[in-house]
Amino acid sequence: MKITYTGRHIGLAPSQTTELEAEFAKIKKLLDTANGEAEARVILKHEHNKNQAEVVVAWRHHEIAGQSEHDDLFTAVHAAVGKVQAQAVKLREKNRDLKRAPVQ
């Protein structure tokens, strides 16, 4: 999985980046296949005394997005990644169920 970090008036420490990559490894197991790999964009903002995090994952012809806002930046990023992970699980289940049909 290719991950791009963009910070607007804010950034992440290298230790936080490695911790996030471990979380993205779980999403990578769900979405990366031999046909192609997913791309993730992490956008960090600091506005109105709140930290905002947005995670967008492009996979095949789908875009999975998660947004979160919190006083602590790392908590906001974790929440956004958790939302994306939940959506990825739903999307994989949906694709698997559409391909399977009962044998008659």
C-alpha cells in the first residue's frame, strides 16, 4: 500500500508514522491483491483549535474515506483510520458475496 502524508500547518513524528503504518498493514491485507495495490492519502489540518484528520483510500474504482476531529492529532488520525478499516471490511464482504452464487 502506498501511503502519502500531507500536513497543513501540522506534522507527525517518525514514531507516530511507523505506528500508523502498522494500522495500514491491516487494511493492506484486505485490499492489496495481485491485480493492484491501494493508495492511501492522509491529510492533517489544524483549524479552530481542533486537529482534523482525513484518510482517503483509492482501491480499484472505489474511494473509501474517513474523517475525524479531536483535540489530540494522533487520536483523530486513529479514529479516521478505524473508520476506513470498517468500510474496507464491508466492501470486501460485499464484493465476495456478489461473486458467490448457490450451485443449482
